Amino acid sequence: MAAGRGAAAGRETADGDRVVAWRPHVPGLTEVLHASFTDHAYPSHTHAAWTLLIVDAGAIRYDLDRHAHGAWRSGVTLLPPGVPHDGRSDTPEGFRKRVLYLAPDTLGEDRIGAAVDRPAFDDHTLRHRLSQLHAALAYRTESLEAHSRFAFVLERLSQHLTGTVAAPPQVRDDVLADRLRELLDVRTSQGLTLTEAGEVLGAHPTHLVRSFTRRHGLPPHRYLTGRRIDLARRLLLDGMPAAQVATAAGFHDQAHVTRHFRRMLATTPAAYARSRPAVPLRKRATRTSKPPA
């Protein structure tokens, strides 16, 4: 149903509670869940995955390993796998949340204890990165963007769990950035994950993104989208039907390429193709004065 995601399941109850969940095609992410509840209270339970959540409205009270905690709008909550917890609204209006479930090996069993001791982080940078990741996991978005944003979320979480939170490093690796650009040029229509790029180029995903962005002035996923738009334009002007151009240029479907076309060119692929002159324009003959006899 979506780029970088499987089919979504949604439910809305008579009292206005709503749950939407889907499985994203991003290594390390097992599920995405967006929910809003008024009176619902979770009984004590456990997950096999890490539970990473942000609250968009209201507040949540919960017990983790028999200790009371809270989740609020400005913070980030990380619940470790295998540890009992519950959940309920801390306000009469209920709460709205966005949740990611991370495979156990993304953060490691050796960090469960640290998460039990401190499951909440008042970290604006991490919350902002999480919100960006949720947006990248939405309908018809670039898989490379979701992979990139997830890598930065994992980096920040690891810093919190090891007590090494620091400002982003100043990275400059022009050779690596140019090699990644060459790889994206070759894989424009096929695409690639950040993990694949890291394996080919022998670099950590966040180092790749930082190097590329510093060198070329935009992140890899935006560069790839631009290259795909360029390819789609060439195919349209060569006469390929707009309905076929989307997949040929690496987009997920026609609606996906149309959204990016509107953003880039303020028009649709079909309208762009129709703008071609019916007959090729000929150069006007230029008058030249005859030389004197």
C-alpha cells in the first residue's frame, strides 16, 4: 500500500479511538502503529521488540518492571523487550501516540538494563528525528529516506543507552561522497538501501549521509529523487506513456511520481508530456544580405 511499507490496518471505534498499523520494509523495524485512545488502558504485557513511542497529544502513565513512569509530548519513551509494562491516559481527554517496534538486535540485549532504569528521554533532537522518520514511513515516500532517518534514530538511541550523547560530528569525506553519488547514478531506477550502500562502500550509514550532504548540499534521498525526476522527464519527452514512466524511473506508482512532479515542476507528468510541440520546432531561416556585385 505504501512505499517502504506493507498493507496498513486501521480501526476506529464508536467512542473515537483509532488504531492504524502497518509493517514497513525497513530492516530493523517490525511494525509502525499510530493510535489515539480516550479510555483504553493497556493491561500488563510484554513485547518481543523494543517499543519506541512519542506522544502527540495528552500524556500516558505506565508501570515498567513495577516502577511508575510517564510519557509526555516533549519526550521519547523506549520500552525494552521482555519487560512487563502497562499504559493508561494521564488526562481525561486521552492521548494520541506514534509507535515504532524495533527488532531486538537493533539495540542489543546488553542495553535492556539501561532502558529499564531510564525509559524516557527529554531530547528534542531525538524526538524531531523520530517525527521525521514517521513521515518518511508514510504513504508513497522514498525508501532511502526512511532507511537514512532510521539510522540517525538508532545512533541517537545508542548514545542515550551508553551515556555518550554528543553533538553531531563534523564529517568531511569528499571521496566517499562522490562514490556514493556515482552509485546512486548507476542505481537511479533500481534504487538501493542505505545498508547496501554502506556494505558496498565500507562505511557506516550515518557517516555516508553526513559526508554526502556536506559535499553535495542535499541528502542522498533527495539527490536520488531529483535524478529520478530527470529520468522521468526524458522518458516522457521520448513518448513513453505517463502510466509507464513511474516504474521505469524508479517511483512506486503514478501517484508517487505525480506528487514529486508537482513539487519540482508545478505540473503533472501527463501535462508535461502534452506540452511537447506536435511538430518539432524548426529554426527560423535568417536573412543574409547579398554581397555587392
